[in-house]
Amino acid sequence: MNLQKKKIFSFFNYESRNFSRAALVLVVSTILAKILALIRDRILAGLYGASRNLDIYYTAFRIPDFLTNILILGAISAALIPVFADLWQKDKKKAWQLCNNLLCIFLFILLILVIFAFIFAPQIIKIIAPGFNEHDLNLTVGLTRIMFLSPIFLVVSSVFSSVLQYFSRFLVYSLAPVLYNLGIIIGAVFFTKLWGLYGLAVGVVLGALMHLLIQIPTAYLCGWRPQFIFNLKDKATRTVIKLTIPRTIGFSAQQINLIVITAIASTFPSGSIAIFNLANNLQAIPVSLFGISFATAVFPDLSRHVSLRNKEKFISSLKSSFSQILFLVFPISLLFFVFRAQIVRLILGSGVFGWVDTRLTAAVLGIFSFSIFAQSLVPLFSRAFHSLKDTKTPMIISILTVIFNIILLFLFSWLFQFDWFGNFFIDFLKLKGINNVSVLSIPLAFLVSSVFNLILLEFALEKKIPNKWPQEIAKSFWRIFLVSIFCSLIGYFALNLFGLILNTRTFLGLFIQTALAGFVAILFYLGIAYFLNFPEFKEIKKGIFIN
């Protein structure tokens, strides 16, 4: 084997040997994926601004995204790994047969759903976008039908993702989202010149295809071989499906929640759907970087501990992951609020994205920021239940959370009709001169329901695994929270100080102001963590410097 082939082999077969290293690989690659996502959003904002065109693009995502999430997130990613882990300890051949069987079954189900949704797309879009006129509806239907190809590629890719996670091949697994965003960027930069908005839809399909292709070689190196199996009577397959149903219902509820949000936002001023999605994408960065990455990295370990009936190690992994996630996201979430205007101006402030768009997006991001810590911890607790092969509890909690969120969304939308309620947020978020701020009802409902979701999950897990771990993580919570408050205050004063000596009307001046203020705040935070011997700081440092 020559040197070039060895390098290719090493790349596709790279194994993350411990939890911290796996989390680090996921965080680094997620940073790359999010950088591309930010470039993607900047391009979209520059091309269309917070306009009806961008509303159409995001609305067209809803149904394909619904199909993708209820199968991939609802089934394969969580239900396959614990069952695969059990089978692998007993019979490796049957473990691979399970993968192929599920691949064929879910692909068959998805094709039926896609055909149905393709035919009835006009009727579906009318329901989820009641505020659109006939032209907008027709354009949305066209984009949606093109995007229906993406779930087909992603459902196949998700099987390989589960295999790669189990065998700790997190490097290639984590690069798939990078290529997905790259495909959308290609669509925005090149395809839109040929086909307008339809070019964005083609870019989504290209990204999904690349998401699949990057993972096939590594799955093959792990031992997977293609085989057509369609056996609904297989015991392991039935176990996965049994675990799948509650989780699918739970994720369906979350997707319905997004559809309701889109429907309500379509009746708000033009651009409200775009503002919500752009701000949501920004606040999702720390959630993906730390919440989802750490939960994904620890999930195989939790599943192994359950398979080996090692309760002590299960609790230890859970507590360690909780503290490390919180240590990273708490200061960042508060700094997101402090730096909200600078973040939006730097990332989205280009082209036709105007000053009103910037202020409203910054306000939505500011409210979202207070929910980041809860959103980041929810995936960890959910995966703890899944490793215990309990998908019913998080399903029930997810449904309750969605119902609560929808009620709050209607409530806050109604309250924003009253001046006393709207003026409070206009003053708090510095939105004077903007009369209609009804879009703020979306992140406000999201904030309350996210905290509600986290509290219910923690209480339910405490009942399932009675131990002293809730008291221990509560101590970590308050210790990190207090230091994060000081960190955000330092960031606020540093931001204003550098604002006095820099020309923040230019991109360079604004970037230097934000970077320096953020550096000072984070340095202060890490300094306190070092001197107070925070165990989370030691664990993360160990994961970075020890292979």
C-alpha cells in the first residue's frame, strides 16, 4: 500500500478512542459545518434579505424536513445503536443483517411517504402557509417537490451514521453535515443564477447526496456489505421498530410544532419566517457544537454501560457530560445575548439585508439565547433514556412540551396586540421605531417551553435512576451559572469600552470590537475555572491534549 492510499485509509478509518476525544472531533467538525452554515445564511440574507422569497425557501423545507426527521432522528439514529450494540456482543453477522434490513424497510416506507407528499404538496402547503398568496404558494410547492429527493439520500446516510457512531468513527461521521451545507452554498452561489429560487432546492439535494457518499467508505471498512433483506419478522428489527414508534411520535410532534410556527409566522409581516429561521440557525450553533456533539459522543458509551449493566459508570458518564456541556454553553448563551446585535451585523449584514431586518433578528436571537442551555442539555437526557431502551418517556415529554409551546405561541401572539406588552420588549430589546414586533412571540414561547422540557426530562430520569446524581449536577449548575453571569458582565463592559475607541460602523471595526470583548470575557471565565479547579475544565483539557 503506497503512502497516498495509507493516508486515505487512515482518514476514513480514524477512530476516536475516548469520550472527550470523540466530543472534540465532533466539536471541531461542527465548527466547520457551522461556519459553512453561517456563510450559507449570509449569502441567503444578502441575496434576498428578510423577504417573502426567503420565507418561501424556508417554508418549502418544512415537509421534506418533517419526513427526514421523523425517520432519521425519530428512528435510526437512536433506536439502532442500542440494539446493534447488544447484537454485536453476540453475533456480528446478525448485527450487519439488522442494518441492511432496516435500511430496506425504512427506505421503502420513505418512498411511499414521499410519493404521497409529492402528489398532495399543493394542499399541504396551503395548510402550513395560510398567509401566502397564490404565486407564493405555487413557488413553494415547486421547491418542496424538488427537495423531496433529499430525505431519500439522508435516510440511507443515517444508517451509516449509526454504524460510524458505534465504532467511534466520528471524524467521517461529523464531516457529513459539512458537505451538506457546502451543497446548499453551491446551490446559492451557482444554481440560483441558472434557476432562481429553484437553484436553492437543487443545492439542498446535492448536499444530501454528498452527506451520504462521504460515509459509505468508512461503513465498508467497519464491515458493512450491501445486502437486500426485507424481513419484518426479525426479532431485532421488531425491537428497533418498537423503540422507533414512540420516538417517531415525539419527533413528529416537534416537527408539527415547527409547522405551526411557520403557519402563524406566515400571517405576520413579510420576512417573519426568514427572521425566525435566521435567528434560530444562529442560536443553534452552540447547541450543535456542545449539546448535540457531547450527547452524540457519549451515547455509545451509555449504551455499552447499559448492555453491561454497569449503573455506576452510566451515572458517571451522565454527570460528566452534563457538567461539561453546561460549562461550555452557559457563558456562551449569556454572551450571545450581550453580543446579539454585533453577531447579526457581522454574519448577516450584507446585500439587501436592511437595518430593520438586523434589529428584529438580533431581538429574536436575544430571546433565543436564554434557552440555549436548556436546548443543549435536552439531547443528553433524551439519549440517556434511549440507551435504557426507553423511548416512551421522552416521547410523552416531547408531546407535552410541543402542546405547551403551541399554547404559549398563541398566547404571546395575542398579548403582543396590547401596547403594554409589546412596549416592554421594544424597550428591553431596543426596538423603538419598529411598530410590529409580533415575531418575538415565537422565541418567547420557545424559551419557556425549552426550560419546561428540560425540567420534565430531569425529573423523569431521576425517578428512573434514583441516586444522588441530581443533587450533584444541581451544584454544578449553580456554580457554573454564577461564574457565567460575571463573564457576561465583563463582556458587556469590554464591548462598550472597545466601542469607544473603534469605528464600529465598518466591518473590521465591528469584528475587532466583538472579538476582543469576547476574548476578554472568555479569558476571565477560563481563568476563574482554572483557579477554582473546576473539574469540567480539567476534563475538557484532558480530552484536547491526551489521545
